[in-house]
Amino acid sequence: MINNSYIEVSSISEYIVAFDDYYKTNTREKFITAALNGSDVANWKILMRNNPASDYPSDFDVVMVSLNMLC
């Protein structure tokens, strides 16, 4: 009998990405996408902020990164 046992390890982290200036949501998303597309990070998303200030340009975003590994 062959026993193939795998353990999936999942780690989720949140990072604050700070910018040097204030940018609208779509511009910040383009910056983050360009930075992460060429990296080893495959599972990520920008966390949306649902508050009145989210209608205005911002100098930061929060990015959630999920690392999944099979052991």
C-alpha cells in the first residue's frame, strides 16, 4: 500500500504599502500590480477600504498575501 500524505500549510499576512504621494485607487492598484507581477508572490489582493475617505486619493494600501505550501 502506498500512502501519499501531504500537509497544506497556509499563511496569510497583511502588509501596508506606502506611497510617496497621494494617488487614486486605480493608480495605486497599477503600481502594486506592476511590482508584484514580476515577483514570486502569486496569491495576493488589495484590501478595499469601505469608508468615506476611500473616495479620495491616498498614500497607502493594505495588501493581503497568501502563501500556500505542500509539505
